[in-house]
Amino acid sequence: MGYKLSKYNRFVEMDNGMIFAHNLLSLSQAILSTEEHKALLEIQIGESLEEYIQLGFVIDDKVDEEAYLELERKLAMYSSLKEDFGVVIAPTMDCNARCFYCYELDTRSKFYMEEKTEKRLIEYIISSLGGKKRLWVSWFGGEPFLCAELIERVSKELISYCDDNDIEYDSEITTNGYLVGEYLDIVKNSKIKEVQITIDGYCDEYEKRKKYHDDVVAPWETVVNNVFMLSEFTHVTLRLNFDKNNIDSLKKAVKYICLDERWNNNISLYYYPLEPVNCQKNQFYNESEYEDAYSDLYNHLYELGYYNDRPKGLDFSTMSMPCYCASLSINSIDYKGDIFQCQHLLCRDKYKIGDIWKGIIINKEYISWFDGATPEQCKECRVMPLCQCGCITKRNLGENHYLCHIMKYRVACQEKLKAKEVLKSLKLE
């Protein structure tokens, strides 16, 4: 039997000269001397062979890791149908903000889900739960809190049904955060366990980018206060959208929030690059610049002490699917009751795959979303376990850029910070 090194081994030289080794497929970690590192690269490891095999650093030379990942991806696409049902619901595409980068600019409207559609939505979801063990609901928009009472009514019905039928209920919401303070009880009563709020900069920069309507007062202060109020009883994720013009402002915002006396472990944050839109294109990073930008941002986060009380915050995790729109068990529904495979296609009639009255139309185009094969440009990728081939929506629409998961660009920075933390924990500095 012959052996070879795993394609997904990663090695980082530590400040003390030793090597931090980890494998993105097995998620194993090890600290090696330079001699052990050299021996591993040459697979001259003698009695340690079995240990390296168990860790996933060394594999049978007949093993095809890409094929393994592809199989895992295909299984995840179809196996979730057995026990799970999930739905992203956009009760309106209206919003109290006008972010210049919003992909919904061409679908923005002041229409809201009608009562008859709301009732049918509940019926549709319940009718889809036969034999399921888990229901996942994600509220989206537009600004979903413009329909707060609808969210409460629909959630109440679904929670009641799940309780009566021993089905696990899980819910989240994506919001700009401005209206949350008025509806904290609805968040609690609707069992919303995760709230994602976007922060685009500090104070003036934030307000300039959000372009809230004129009747919105003190949006920066209001949203920050709402974040902390929410964090008293549920988890809040802050998504920090960046481009070349707001890096410094984002750093200031993060420092302001992380150093607030109300800061706690119920709040997490991550950075996400804005992609080019039809204005000011020179302000956006291209993909070749992402890694440096991420290094700058996450090193700043590390220096602020963000990871001090998050011991697992720098660990890596694998994915079985690129995102939930790659699953047969999850769809998105707009305020009209039309069904789409991806939330980023909401209200675009040519991409609808059915509606809540007649169900999903199973045809060649629909099935093509679930091919699961590894795209040619991904086959040599060394970080595929972290992304499982990136965005399938863009790829299915014929787009060739900005397909990769952000972890591709963040991995190098994150593993260096992880190596620092390992040194600290073992007092090897």
C-alpha cells in the first residue's frame, strides 16, 4: 500500500520556529518541529505513520479527496429532504433604508404580503412538514420588521404546529436593525434565535451608506442600542460590509462596539466584501485584493481582543454544501407567494420555480441546480472543504466572478492568528 499527503494540509511557521499544521478536511491540528515537518513532507515518518493517517495528514494514495467532497455534497443536497424543511420568507421588498449596493434595488417595491397569501403560506409550510423533524424559518426582505405583526402571527401558527407534532422549530431574521427596539417582544415570542444586522461603518459613514428615509431619527445610535438590547436574550451577528472607502470607518465602528461595556458573547461579527454595482466601481476590491483586505481587518479585530473570550473563534469548520440554496429542502418565498431557489432571486419572475398554491414545478431547469458535480475551476482548489465550490446561484446564471466563499480569502490570515493563539495556550511564546 502506498501513501500520499492530503491535498488539504496547511502549514504555518510559528514565531518560535515550530510549524503549526492543520488539515482542512479532517480539521486536525498539530505542532511540528522543523525536522518533523520535513519528514512529513517526505512521508519519512516511520512509527508515526498511523498517527498521521488518523489525523488525515497522510492518506492512502488511492483515495480521491475531491471525489469524497463531491459525494458529501451530493448526499447533503438530497438527504436533508428526509428530516428537514426550511423556508426564507420575504413578506415585503420595501425598506426604510436605501443602501447603494443593495441587490434588490431593481425589485424594491412598497407591496406587502396580503392576508390571503399569509394564510396560504402557513398552509403551504405545514403541508410540507409531513414526516419532518425540523422546521427552519428565515425572515428576509426588504426590511422584514416592516411586517412585524405578520411575522408574529405566522410564527405563532408554525410554533404551535411544531410543538403539537414534536418538530424542532428554528428561526432567524436578517434586518438593518433600526426597528428592532419596537418589537423585542415579537422577537422573543417568535423564537427568533439569530438576528443578522449589517453595519457599514461608524456613525456618519454608516448613515451616509444606509440612506435611511427622512423620518428615521438617529439611526446609528438606535441600531447600536438595539444590538445590545437584542443580545440580552438572543444571538446577534453583525455583518460588516466593506469596500475601499470604508475600511477605517469600519475599524472605528468595531472598536466602538467591542469596547462598549454592554459587549458580550451573544454578539459575533464577520466582514464581507461588497461586490461591484453599477456605480463607483473603482471603490470595490477585486478578488485578488481580498486576502490583503481580510488580513488588515482581522488583525485589527485580533488586536482589539475579540478572540480573548472566544476560544473557538479562530477554528475552521467544513461545509457539506456551499449554501442552503443548494438544498432541495430549502426554498425562498416572496410577498406574492412565488417560490425561488435562492433568496437573491426573489421577485424576479423568470427565476421562479413555483408558488405556494401549486407547489414547485419539477423540470430540467430546476433539477440542474442540484447537479452537485465539482466545477472544473474548483478541482485544484486547496480550500474546497471550507466552501464546497462556492455560490451555485451565480454559477447557474452564467456568472464567472465573485463565486468563491469568503473563507478562501480569509484562511491565510485566520491560520496565522490561530497559530498565535496556540502559542499562547501552550505558553510557547
